[in-house]
Amino acid sequence: MALRCEGTLGKRRKFTIFLFELKEFAKFMRSCDFNYSRFTQQELPACKPILTPKWVISTFLLVSVVFIPIGVVSLLASQDVVEIVYRYDNECIPLDSVNDKVGFIQSSQDKTCNRILTVPKRMEQPIYVYYQLDNFYQNHRRYVRSRNDQQLRSPGNERETSSCSPEDTTADGNPIVPCGLIAWSLFNDTYGFTRGNQQLAINKRDISWKSDRDRKFGSNVFPRNFQNGTLIGGARLDTSIPLSEQEDLIVWMRTAALPTFRKLYGKIEVDLQAGDAINVTLINNYNTYSFNGKKKLVLSTSSWLGGKNDFVGIAYLTVGGLCFFLAMVFMLIYLIKPRQLGDPSYLSWNRNAGGH
């Protein structure tokens, strides 16, 4: 018992000393002449609005007045965009290969497919040509990491193939440029367009981001040992053209975030009139049949808002309409059954220093 009491008294003594030292430290801090700041003391003026019915109704009405016109203008801009979407992955399979699509796409048979598209409305140049892939997960973690940006940028880093496996080197150890699964799976379907006897040229210049051409892909880096293996993943590259000028590759290597995406193939720089019959020659090379993917050809004009996108307009109209509805409901409640408000002078931040 004596030992236990002695231990308790020791703890109390230590705690008493700690309190004494804490008080002395507080006295020292008070004696110091620190610069006073309303910011550090959190004494700056602050906005403390009182959400009265008038303020709430006015705010909802203001949001609706701003959002509804923006939504209408966005929808009208989207409606001005003329778009032709044609799915061809099933249409360009011969009848005798319908039950073995993968075998057909991997064979050496001629995969040329001719189709006629009718222009529904006048399409002013430039007309953007896209290819759309569905159920293609370019955002997969291992797929996104399968590249080496240093190799793409500088000719002295051709042997930098880390993180590019399994498409990093050839069987004899030579580096693949560009390496990685993204480049290896480059889209390789091709499109040609004619209107009557007129060949519609496709401009493939400036279809990629300028920052990608100037900074990510070197002007002195050329393809080497690309698509030389036994298993070919997609398009081949011209070994005499630097990577900074191979814009199909640059567009493809900016990976998409969603499994359904469009990528720019080129631009048609002539106007198309309503009712024009466009003869499209498709080369159906890309294998989307192994993973139940879809391929679509898209011809589209643009507006000041971009391509065809009804979501922006619908979103603005939805929010604006909801705010207008809530404003009307709160206004009816306020007029039919008003509620007496309290005196705001009793709020803590409105009291005087000598008040309650």
C-alpha cells in the first residue's frame, strides 16, 4: 500500500509541475509583442446571409432566368450540326463468313467494302470524318501504361522500352519504336469518298493536338521494328516519316476515357448538298469481333459549340426548369401560408458588444 500511494503522489507531483510550466509559458507568450493581424485572429468581415423566403425565391428565379436561355441556345446550336453515323462492322462481312467473323478478319481475304451514304442536309466544310469504337477500353490500367514517352520524344532514347511489355523488343532484342500496346493496336481501317466522278480528298493534316506534335513526339524519331512480329495488332507506320508527322498515331495514342469514343480520321474540305450520294470505300481491317466491339463511320459538321451534343443543352434546361418549379412552389407556400420570421437583430453576429 505504501508503494502504491507513493507512486500516486509522484504522478500528482509531476502533473503539478507540468501545470506550473504551462502557466509560465502562457505568461511568456502574453509578454511577447507579436504583430496583431485580423486575418490570423479570424476577425475579418464575413458574409452571413439570412435565407428568408424572398432571398430563396429570388435566387431560384435568377438561376432559371440564366440557365434556361443558355440551354435553349445550346440545343439550337447542337441541332444545326449535321451528322451521318453508319455502323459497318456487320455490314462488311461476307455472307459465307457471318458465323466466323474473327476468322475472316484475320485471313488474307479482300476486305474492301463499298457503301453509299445519302446526305440528309447541306453540310458545310470542313466536314469531320471520325471513326467510332464501342466496347473498346482504352482506359484499362495496363493498356494506358504500355508506352514510353521518353522514347517517343528523343532519338537517343530508342532503347527506353520500360513498361512497354510485351511489345518492347523483337525476338532478337532490338527495340520497337514506338513500343507498347497502344501503338501496336493502332486503328487501321481506311476510308475513301467519291461523289459522282469527283474524288473527295481527305485532309489528314492538323487532326492532332499541336502540343502533342511539338512536345510528345519527336521530329527526329522514326519507326523501327514496328509490326514486325508474328501477331499484327493494327496499322503499320512509314519508316521514312518521323513520329511527329504521323498524326493518325498521335490521335490514337491520346487514349480515351470511356469505352465508346470517337477519334478524328480527317477532314473533307468541300461542301456537300442535301441528297448527295456519297460512295464510301471502306477497308475493314480492324479486329473488333474478338471482343464484341462495334465500328462506326461518322461524318459531322461543327458549330460554335463544337460537335453534336444535346447533353449540355438538356442539362441547362433541366436545372433551370427545376429551379423555376421550386421558385413557384415556394412562392405559393409563402403567399398562401406565410410564416412569421424571427428578429434578425437577436442573431449573435448582429448583437452589440454590450447586448444580450
